[in-house]
Amino acid sequence: MEKPQDVIDSILEIGRKAMPTGMADAIKDNSLALMKSKLEELDVVSREEFDIQTGVLAKTRAKLELLEARLAELEENLTK
């Protein structure tokens, strides 16, 4: 049994063969540009930016935990 992606690839290959040379690439380029434009309208971030922000958040969380521990230590020293 063929995978759905294999069926799609077969259909796309038939379409490429039926088109004049270069038209398939033009359609692909235009489709990618359209999808990118629509994703930007949806305010979607790239995987790269998501990973960067995840790293920033992890560092910030670690600093916050250190500050919380330091604050608890200082508060404990004040009550002694």
C-alpha cells in the first residue's frame, strides 16, 4: 500500500511532466511566497526564532530561580 505522500508525489510528477519547462518551478516559487506571506499575516514565528526564544526563556527562568533562592536566604538572615 502506498503512503499518502507517495501518491501526492506521483500526482505532482505527472503535473510537472505536463507543464512547459520552468513553469513547475515558477508555480513552486509563487506558492512558497504566498504561503510565507499568509503565515506572516498569522503572526507565526519560524522554528529558529521559537528555539531562540525557548533558550532565552530557559536562561531567564534559571536566573529567576537563583534570585528567588538568594532572596529566601536574605529573608532568613533578617529573621535571625
